Amino acid sequence: MAAKERIEKLIAEHPVVLFMKGTPQFPQCGFSGQVIQILDYLGAPVHGVNVLEDDEIRQGVKEFANWPTIPQLYVKGEFIGGCDITREMFQSGELASVLKDAGVELKAAAKA
């Protein structure tokens, strides 16, 4: 299966997908770690995809979203952005709204 199909399958099967360096438990870069911290704070269930273990996915996800950097956050199949966008959306309360509007079950009471 080509990288594009694998990416489409991942974002279709999981409500929140983060293509990242490392894993949610052990992020391998500060930007991936920041996004995981935000999602943890909101209580969003995240499916992490470690791009360091798969060069095809690492390159493919950049082309898929036409976005040059990792991490990349997807909610219900829709590309949200990287670390800076995710952080700005979190600080404004928009990220919690996007997650709730997408029907993502948040474990913690998010401040909106």
C-alpha cells in the first residue's frame, strides 16, 4: 500500500491523528511534545504515528497535506496544522471547539 493510502486509512480510522517524531509517550522533538501536551490537557484521545520509523510516511505526509514540517495534526480526517497553529488554536479556545464540533470525546473539561 502506498504512503498516501496508508495516511488516508489512518486519518479515517482514528478521530485524532498526530504524525509526529517519536510517540505520544516519548516524543522525540519539542514541537511534537508540545502538541501532545496540548492534546493531553484537553483530554483528546490521540493516535500517534512515529514518522521516524517510516520514511515513506514521513515524506508522504508532507506531500499529503502540502505542509513541510512534522508534527501534523488531523481531526476527523481534516488537516489542522503543525505545532504553531495547534498552539494558537489551543490558546484561543478554537482547538477545543474544533474537537468538540467533530464529535471527539474529550476526557477532561476543556477551557473554551
